[in-house]
Amino acid sequence: MPKFMIVGSYTNEGAKGFAKEGGTARREAVVKAAASVGGKLDAMYYAFGENDFYVVLDLPDAAAATAVSLAANVSGAVHSRTVVLMTPEEVDAALKKHVRYRAPGA
């Protein structure tokens, strides 16, 4: 199953809710959100600095990842972005594909 990483930070309102519920309750909410679109939580970490959290999800496809990301962002409690994660084997397969591309001005 493809992996997606959601990186984000809490808004002021989201931080208040987070402080009230705690980290493990938010993890359970992420587990339920991923399961609702046929996926599962692979890893979840909180961090200092620009980003408050890093979540790695196993999801069926990009549409499922988009649905989870949109649900979180529409809530107004977080600002997040989604990153597609690829295995080394997937990168090798991509490198073997022939792409007909012309650089601008070439």
C-alpha cells in the first residue's frame, strides 16, 4: 500500500484542543481517520519547531490521502501538507521510464 506523510502544525484553536485531549487521543483520531478510508497509521511523531507533527499513513491511493488531508485542513485546527513517500525500488522503476521532455528554451 502506498505511504503518505502528513506534516503539519496546529492552529491556535487546534493547539487548545490538542492540549485538552493529549497526544494519545490525537493518535487514536488519526488511526480512525486512516481506517475510514481503508488505510492504517504507520508512524506518528510530535516535534519542536516549524512543524508540530509528522504522520506516516499506509493508504490505498492518492484519493484517500487527499480525503484525509482535506478533512484535517477543513477542520481549521491544523495546517498540513501531504508528501508521497517512495521506496528505493519505486524510484528505480521511475528511473527506468523513458520520458520525452524538452527543457524550456532547448
